[in-house]
Amino acid sequence: MHRYPYKIYQLLLGSVFILVSNITFAQSANAEEPTLEVDVTSSCTIEKVDKGELAVTNNNTLFSSKIPDGKSGIVSLDCKGSATVSISKPVQQNIVSGTTDFASEGELSATANNVELKLAISNPGNPSQKIIGSEENIKSIDVEVNMEAKKNSGSISPGKYEFKVTLTVAPD
């Protein structure tokens, strides 16, 4: 007697088990679509700062970076995403006795501008502004910073003067 029918029976029975197993596993298989979340943050850095210089008017009543012999300060920005740019009111540093104290005897003002960014801020006035609202990058864009110190009455006293203007760039 040949054992072939028995082997065929075993082969058939094994095939049925494999088929049932495949069907069972196929029914219990689940698929999910993974959700990936990524926060894209804004960032800004100040790449370089070139200090400005103030000149005095012929009648000695005004210091300004916008008049002849004055020089605007330049701040280079590098931002990814949108940001808010703010400018402080100028602060007189190291006031020496006998010189004009602009906090009590004058008016101080500062501006920051960039045509490409449509940035135009001033203090006093409009001291902050949001720049770009997209995911575009701002690479090495120069912002021009100017200031004025005006004496209310009379001439500015002779001496050395130093002022500080702070430009702040905060990513949104």
C-alpha cells in the first residue's frame, strides 16, 4: 500500500490550516495612518551693528544722525518667519556736570526704517511693528536707525555726549 493518499490528505489538511490562518490574520490586521506634528518656530538674530554718529546743527540746538556729518546706525537682521521689531526712546549715557541733560532740558527721539520690509517705527510715536507674516526668510537685511536730541531752549552746552537706542527683534 502506498502512503500517497495519506500524504495528500496531510498536505490538503496543512493547506487548509494555512489558508484559515491567513484569512484569520488578514481579518485581525489593522492599519493606521501616522500623524506627524512639527512646530515650525520663528527665529531672529542680529547679525551686525554699526553704530551711528550724531552731528550738531550750526546753531547748536540739535544733535541728529540725519544731518550732514551725521551717520545712521545700521542693524542687520536675519529672521526666519515673522517678528516684531521695537525701538526704544534714546537714553543719554554718562551725563557729565555742565553738559545738557536732555531728559530734563530737551526732547529725544529715535526711528528705524527699511523700505523692503516696509518697516517704519519711531519712539515717541509708533515704537513697534510686525514684519513679514509668512515663512519666508529675511537674510541680512539692513535696518537704518536714526536719532535726534533737541534742546528745548538755548544752545547745547559744550561737552561729550553719548546716547543709547535699543532695537529689539522678537520672533512671533
